[in-house]
Amino acid sequence: MTEHLEKEIQDAQEAVAKQGDTVRSLKASLKEGKSEKADVDAAIQKLAELKLVLEAKQKEFEKATGKVSAQSKEALRAALAGVLERRMFYIPSFKIYGSVAGFYDYGPPGCAIKQNMTQTWRNHFVLEENMLEVECPAVTPEIVLKASGHVDRFTDFMVTDAVTGECFRADHLLEGHLEALLEDKKNPPSAEKIKEIRELLASVGELKQDTMAAALKEYNVRAPGTGNDISPPFPFNLMFKTSIGPKGDLVGYLRPETAQGIFVNFRDLLYYNGGKLPFAAAQIGNSYRNEISPRAGLLRVREFTQAEIEHFVNGADKSHPKFASIAGLRPLLYSRALQMGEEKKAQPMSLGEAVEKGIIANETLAYFIGRTWLFFIKVGINPERMRFRQHLQHEMAHYATDCWDGEVETTYGWVECVGLADRSAYDLKAHTSMSKNDLTAFEKFPEPRMEEVVKVVPNNKELGAVFKKDQKAVKEALEALDECGAMELKSKLEAGETAKVATSTGQAFDIKPGMVEIKKVTEKVTGRTYTPSVIEPSFGIGRIMYCMFEHSYYTREGDETRAVMGFKPIVAPTKATVFPLVQKPALNELATKISRDLTSVGLSNIIDTTGNTIGKRYARTDEIGVPFAVTVDFASVDGDGSVTLRERDSMAQVRVLQSEVANVIRNLVDDRMTWGDVTATYPAQKAQADEE
Amino acid sequence: MTEHLEKEIQDAQEAVAKQGDTVRSLKASLKEGKSEKADVDAAIQKLAELKLVLEAKQKEFEKATGKVSAQSKEALRAALAGVLERRMFYIPSFKIYGSVAGFYDYGPPGCAIKQNMTQTWRNHFVLEENMLEVECPAVTPEIVLKASGHVDRFTDFMVTDAVTGECFRADHLLEGHLEALLEDKKNPPSAEKIKEIRELLASVGELKQDTMAAALKEYNVRAPGTGNDISPPFPFNLMFKTSIGPKGDLVGYLRPETAQGIFVNFRDLLYYNGGKLPFAAAQIGNSYRNEISPRAGLLRVREFTQAEIEHFVNGADKSHPKFASIAGLRPLLYSRALQMGEEKKAQPMSLGEAVEKGIIANETLAYFIGRTWLFFIKVGINPERMRFRQHLQHEMAHYATDCWDGEVETTYGWVECVGLADRSAYDLKAHTSMSKNDLTAFEKFPEPRMEEVVKVVPNNKELGAVFKKDQKAVKEALEALDECGAMELKSKLEAGETAKVATSTGQAFDIKPGMVEIKKVTEKVTGRTYTPSVIEPSFGIGRIMYCMFEHSYYTREGDETRAVMGFKPIVAPTKATVFPLVQKPALNELATKISRDLTSVGLSNIIDTTGNTIGKRYARTDEIGVPFAVTVDFASVDGDGSVTLRERDSMAQVRVLQSEVANVIRNLVDDRMTWGDVTATYPAQKAQADEE
């Protein structure tokens, strides 16, 4: 039954290949003036159509055979990539030099979408919450990233082909190998083996160097392509290294995240905020990760834009004043319990309930989950295809309190686009310790309290007599003791013992009874100094863009060859197109005037006087996701002065006065008016254009 | 007469130093809750005041002595830096780790201004001219920068202290040394020597390695600080180097300019533009230069934001369709002739006249000079303190046709903020040659022409017999000959000689008569292939910001302690503040409502309910350059519903209905209304607040 389909798929594949050749040869002759741009465009259009036919056949095959759709995912991804690359949303960087994996350029529409996306993010988070936005350099001296742990721990395990020296990520290699074993039809593994493989697969990301080495050995993983032996896995630091200044002695890295720039400025930011907590700081900027072997296109790149928030809060009180405003939202939550359970499926749950039941650790973290969900919907992510997945206990760093990833479903599976983490006071403490700068805040009690505190009073005379030049260091070491250390010392000295105390240089000194007095006293305390906790929502802008592209892409009902990017107006690179119905000076003139009107209310627009049929023009603008189109006809200039306004997704058309149309579109883009309002207000125009 | 002034200056300096200590100690105790934020602020304010007193004394001294104002420039710069750092416009990066020269962070107001500046740039250039905006990575593989010449030639001469190894820029050292000689009062140089030194000073920037070495030796320049010997000068490449990928064999650099990203995409951009020229592409992004010893604060940094335009045009026709729109503008032009002349002073001249007289090379270059001038004025540069300086012949690269720098006068002298260069076809040719990709455009003639062309027809049989496996390479080499090469070969072969022809791999082969036929034929030619020229306006955003800060800074008439940043509303980080006149719930409520109104029309605003006097609040908002202030009083809630609207620079106040005030400010910010319109429309309020 499916044989004829298989044949058709083969034919379609050949047709795509052949048309690819035609496009290449036409492009070459265009350069020499021997063909026309329109011919090339037509050939490319034809190629896209053939690809879509192939895709449709593949879908049909899958429907018939019931096979799940790896192939159709591939086809969807390829069709989308075709539109994105052809319309220059993005292009592999340095293309004329053969490109370098993991680097992409944004072309004009991609660039516009990225700006709209970051500007929406800024409005949604920074302005709405009065966050303090900063901008710090990407080049960062080593000490900063030593403090943050990146120099020592920001690594992936790498293996190399023992013969060719080619490099691979150990976890990717192991994963690929295990998945292949599971699907091996010739030598299917035993049920027991399957269980073992599945368990290993689930923990690949958390293997340590020795367990990774053991697993690679046990399963006899070999180099892809060559089948050669591989080296044992070793950690490879993912930071791009450089040298600052002319002497070559100051090591620097390109930052792997923007967050550290905020932490090192904490003291100044706190002061800027009048010493008050909580407050949030934010940064939008580029980060860099020298991935071992980047794949997955736009999802794993070596230079990418992050938008990060560090919300500083007193660890003792993580409530949020605006929590009520998001408590009723019901995003899909994929809690630890659901991940460990039978169904392994996220469930919608109100954020209020999630906090109440202790599923989400605190109100502030939940508040940002809610705001993130609203942001994703605003920029065009389908909320039914996004979930918040909680980190399992072993996935979290030891200091983290609770972490949730905002994940979006795509043809690549679930893609992490946002990480939301309650990182406790780890980061500020790390920088305090490395920089010897005090990154703390002071909490003034509403009323002074009487508190029992431990006082350490060194006996200067005695210390001087015994320790001479080291007196000062010993004195400081004694005074620096924390409460427990002091009480321990007290009990030893009271027992007549000698106790060792280490100075800041690590030297230890013998302290004997009489050298120091340690006592508990009751004092009036006006407040306390503490290191704030930080709740960090961290967004990968490029990933969100790619997921949004996948969720926006569709083909016109009944016509699989017509691709549409259904961008929300707020992110669309171009908000409107203006067409004269036919090529007449009066119509062109009015179209130009309307284009100017649109520009003057800040709307990017394209005027198209190519003389193509209206249907073809719509098809072109659909591909770059233009939400509104204005058509000028004879009635616009000679009749009632109205023009046709068409909405992309419904393809519905209304008549609006030419003098009003720019403002109507402005209101639609700003969400002050819905398309429903427009169709209710203005007379409909029968859609004839699309059938042309 | 000036002795008492000198004493007063000394006293003022001591007072500044003492108050500096007070601020530091108050800050420390604020951390421990032992002082109040308000006290610290007051102490800082006092410090600023004392600095301004010092500055005033210095100015007075200069007026009295007639000495030119190096000192007062320093004082102005210091006073401004005080405001900028205190209000966190910027901060040295990695401050808690002791900072690294040449890196700065933008704090919240700096960040906002930078966004406003780049957004204004985007609207003024990209949207207005329909430029194709792209975004390319900063990490760039070596081959791209090899092609552009940066790997080989992007260097400064460096010398090192022979004992300590410290590094210096050779030109800075020589300059400093020569300037000191000129000012040496003890051993004044002879008139002849002065002339020699002045001539050398004028050419320091263009010295080659050997002439620089000779000059350093002749003048016996020694290491600053130590007085040690210095090494001979050697070139130091200013690019940050890194390695891409895990193998370490792919060298990369952080781009030193954004332009190359556009050039390597030329082919795709031309296609995107329908194959039509001229068109412009633009990019806003960060660039990196590993300066040897950065000084001059924000003006010479190692990581900075550029906004660059590459306007691609047929070299045979550099007219511009919108030239008429800027031909009447009269910026200060500092042409080659004026620089070589007696007065050495820029003169205003209309751009139309400058092109007509051949002072500016072509209309397109002049068009961008005009548009740049308008942009500078729009963002708050004083047009009387900015000029366009033409490069002298020896300053330009050999390929450049004409170059002009947009320079702004500051306390550091004239600062280059923009470079506008007609670079001919150099860049595209360089990448064509390195990448072997054809970066040309095709110009279709209006009518086909009959033209004599040289045809090279290899004799395949003969070539095959002689060159065997090299036949193809030799054939390609023959066909690749340009017209001159082919005619030269023809004449040799006709003379019966043997001629050498080199293949693309560099191998040379002997060509003998009979192996190739070369003839001139008359053909119908429909057009020609050419490499486009490029006109490049390149903006340094950070430098423009700093110059704008200097031009915006002033103190209130009669009160040198009150600093004002007179930002244009379009770049101001905060557009308005809202104050309740006194602390009453009804007033606070209305103030909050007005703040929300402002936010909803997209205006950043601050609501200040600190209860400080209105005068103090104005002083604070003046410092961050807030252009408009709204004060809510009892009449606003109980009376006619009007509020006071105050404009920062004139300090004039009017009464506006509370429901209207947000829109009035929106219109003012968007330049749809002037302050003059407002005072003509709304009743004045006598300014009492500032005297409080």
C-alpha cells in the first residue's frame, strides 16, 4: 500500500535535487546579466514548492504507516530553514570563506526581529519592574571568572579520534551510541540491557570524568565516521581565551554569561538603589562559548545574545509584592514529581497553588516564571508547546535552592530557552571571598533588639610578648573568628588546653589561656549584615527566536506550497506593506503617501510597485511575516478615499479611509485594538486578491 | 595680585581632600547601619560643591593671569566625571578587582542614553534610507582579517622600558617628550629647533618603524617614571587574539571594526536588494582594540560600540538622489587647503558649494557628511564645536579617494567621532582575491553596445598533447588573462617567442605559438561587471556620548554648585519626574497615576516621594538631565485639576491639566511641539520652587 508513496517520495527528492541545480546555474548567469532576477526568484520559489511537495508526501507516508515523524520533523525543519535562509533571516557567518561552525549572521529581517524581541523584553521586564540595566564588557579578566568558578569548572568532556585527532563531545557521542543500540533491529538488546541503557541515557549529562570513561569503554564507543579508537574523555574549558594589554601577562576570557558583570557591580548598584533591597539588575548582551562541535543550527552557537536578570533579595524573605498578579496563571509545570512519575508529562497548574504546595520554592521565583510565561506568549511562542521543567536534585548546583527551565517544544525536541534559578547567596559570597570586597547589605530591624553576642577581646600585652611581629596578625585572626569558632576556642582555653588559630596567610599559632577573653554579652543590635540571595532568570534570545520561528511557520490551508510566518505584530520585522492595485501614477503616489504616514507613526513598512499580481505579492510578504497589507485602488483616489486593509492570518479584508489607515495599524500593533475590533468597525471587502 | 588666589586655590584643594575622607568614612558606616543614606548623599553633594568652588577659583585665577585653561579644562573634566561616576552613567569595569584600563560599564542612566542614541541613529540612518541592517559575530576567523589587512597592518609602534618591561606607545612617548621640550623654560630650544620639533610633532602619527626609531634616538627619549632606556620601537597588533574550536588550530580575532561583516555578506545583500545598486548596509555592534596603554577615559577604550554604514555604489556615478536635501547645510568644514593655510581654522561652507568646488569628492560623501551633521545636532552636540576635517593626502590609504573626520571639540581637544571615507573598491576587491568569490555587480547598459573585446581561444588539442594532466589548469590560466595580459601574450607569440603563463597555484608554463588564438572581435555587449565602490561612514557611539556629555554639562547661572546635564529629550535617560508637592496620600496617589500615564505613552519617568524640598529634587534630576518635571499640588486634586510642568533649561513653569500632561510631554519629546508652543498655550506658573 505504501510502495507507490515511497516511489513518489523518491521522485520528489529527485525533482528537488534537479531544481537545486537549475537555481545554481540561473544565479550564475544572473551575475553575467544573462538571466533576470525574476527568473531566479521564480526558480527558487519553484524549489521551495517542490520541497513542500516532498514534505507533504513524507507526511502522507507517515500517516499511512503510523511511523512517528523523525522524517517529517526533518522536512518541516528543512522547509523552514529554506524560508529563513532565502529571505535572509540569518546566514552562516563568513560564508564566502566556507563558514565556521556555530556562527551565524542576522540579515535584515532577522536583525529587525531581534531588536523587536529585545525591546519587548526590556519593556516587559526592565521598565515594568524598574530594574537597573547595565552594560559590561565581554572581555573579562581571569580573576572574575576564577571567582565565579568558570575557569575551573565551565567544561565539557571531550574525546578525540586517536588517528585523525578530530574532537567530539563525549556526552553526545555516548548518547548517539546508546540511542543507536536501542534502535538496533538486527541485534536487539535484551530487556535487561534496554533498562540499563535507558538508565545510563538519563544520566549522561551528569557523568563525572571516570564514570564517563568507564561508560565509553564498556560500550566500546568509537569515533564517528572513521570507527577509530577514541581517547579517554578529558575536560575542555568552553571559554574563548585571550590576553589583555600588550605584555601578555593578563589573561582574559570572553564572558560565558552576562551575569558576572552584574555581580561585580553589586555594591554600586545597591548604593544607586538607595541601599534598599530587593532590587533587580538586568543586562542584555553577547556571551561566548567555544562549543566543541556545535550542531543544531541556531540552537547551539558560539556567540549569542543573553538577557539576564539578577533579582537581589534578603534570603529570609523571598515573598514578592506583585505575586498576586501572576498567581492565577496556569502554565504547564513539569515538576520533579511529574518527571519521576509514570506519565512523564507536564501538567497545567496555577502558580499560586504551586507555591502553596511547595512545588515552586518561593513567590519571587514563581513570579518570574509567570512573567516569563507571559513574555513568551507575547512574542509568539505557543503556550501549549512550552513548559517549565524543574531541575532534578542531582542536576542542581549544591548551593541552588530551586531551578526551573523554560522549555519550548520544537523539531529538535524540548529546547531550554530560559533558566530560572534561586542561586542563594553563592555568587556574591564567591566574589566577596575572591575580591576581599564586602558585598553585603544591611537590614535595619524595625525595632532595635537585645541580642546575646559573643565578644572576643584579645589581650594585647600578652600577644605582643609572645608573638612579637606576628601580634597584629594573630589579633586579627582572633577577632575574625565566627561565633562557633570563638565558643570552641573558649571551651578549650577554659579546659586549660592550647588551641591553634590560623591567620589569613594560613600560618597557625598556639593560643594559650590568658591570651584572649571570650564572653557572651547582651547588646542592643539595630540590624544585621547579610549577603543577599539572588534569583536569576536568564534568557537565550537566539533560541527563543528560533523556537518562535518554528511556532510561527505554517502553510496556507489547502496549499502546502505557500509558506506563512505568522509573527505577532510586535515582533514582525515589517509591520505593513503597501501595494498599488495596478501600476498607475495616481495609485503609486497615494501608496507612497501612505508609506510615509506609516513611517511617521514609527511603523516599518515596504512599498511594492513591482507590478506582480496581488496574490504573488501577498505570498512574498507572508514569507517574511508582514501582518498587515494595504492595497490602493481606483476608489482610493477617485472614489470614497478608502483602501483595502488585509490581515495576514485570517486573510480578511476591510475598507478603511486612507487618511486613517496608518493609525489603525499602529493601534493593532500596539494591541490597543484587535482585528476583531477592526472587522466590527469597518466594512468588509470580499477577499478576491488571494485567488488571483 | 594673584597670590591670594593661589592661596585660596590651595585651601579649596585641601577642603576637597578632607571632604573626600568624610564621604569615604560615612559610606563605610552606612554599611553598618550607623549612618543614613541621606547623610552620605549630603556629604557627596558637599564634595561636589567644594570641587566646583575649587574650579571657580581656578577659573578666576586663569582670567586674572590670562593663562590658557589647561587647568580649568581639567577642572571641568573632573567636575563632569564626578557627576557621571556618582550618578552611575559609567563605572570602571571590574572595580572590585582593581579595574582593567580601557574597560567601562554603563550604569542605568548611561545604558538608557546609549540605547536612545543607537535607536536615534537607527531611525535617522537605517530607516530613513532603507538600509539593510545586519548583525555579525565579533569572533572572526583569521582569513577574513588577513584579507582586510588587519592581521598584517593593524598595529601601533610599541617600546618597552629596558629594565621594568613596561609597555608604551611610541608615538605618545615621542609626542609627550617633544611637547615638554617646547615648554622647557629653563633650557628653551632655539627658534630653529622649535621649528624642527613642530614639524616632527605634526608627522608623529605617520612615522615608519625606522624613522620612529631614529626620532626616539635623536631626542634621547627615555621611559617615563623610571628614566630607563627604552627598546627600539616594534609593531604591536591591536587585535585580541583567540582560538576557535577545540583543536586550537583555527586562529580567530575579536573584530577591530564591524565593517568586514558587511563586506563578506556583500553577495547575499546585493541579491536581497534585487541585484540593484546603490544600496547601503549597516551594522551596530561591539568592536575590540587591545590598546597598548589606554588613557583619555571613555575616549580610548578596548571594547566599544560602533555604528557603521557601507554604501555600495557604482564607482562611475557617485551622485546621490537626495543630495539636494542637504546641499544647503553649512557645517564647519576644515578642508586640506584650510589646514595648510595660515589661519588653520575650519569655515562654514554649504555642502553644495563644497561639492561644486571639488572640495568634497562627490555627492554621496557630501550627503553623508550632511546627514551626520544633522544627527550630531539631534543628539545634542553643539554644531559650533564640531567640524569635518579632511584627511591630508599622506593620511589617507593609497586606495582612498577622499576622507573626512567628524570631530568634536572637548577638553581633550578635537575628538574624532566619525570617519567618512570613500574607500573606492578596495575592500570588495581584497575579499574577492582572498576568498576567490566574485564580489561584483552587473551594470546593464540602457542600450546594448557594440564593443571591441579580446577573445582568448585555447587550442585544446595542442594543450592536451603538451601539458597532459595540467591541460585544464593552463587553459583556465589563459582564459583568466585580462585584456592587457592577453594582448601582451599575443604580441610575443606573434613574434615567435615563448611566453610564461602562471596558473592559480603559481606554477608557470611555457606557451608557444599555436597553443592559443588571441583576437579582437566586435561584440554586442549588454552591460559590464564591476566591483562596486564603497562610501563608509563609521561612528564611535561611546565617543559621541562622551562629547555629548561635555556639551550638555553646565551649572546654573549664579550657582556654580548646581550641575545640570542639558540632555536633549530624545537622548535623556529619564524623560520626566513626578513630585507630590508635599507628602499627602491624595497627592501621592495622583502622582502615581500620572507616572502610570507617562509609562503608558512609553516615557521613562521617576516618581519622587522622598519628601525633600522641591529645590533639592530639581537639583537631583538636573544632574541626570531629566528635561521635564511634573509637580502635583492641592489644586491638582481639589482645585482645577492642573499640575505644574517645568522645563529644565529655562526653568519656566506652566499649569497643565493632569489628564493632558503625559501627552504634552510625549509631544515635546517627539519634537511635535516646542517648549515655546507650550508656554504660548498654557498659563505660566511663577517659578517659586527653585528658590526653596
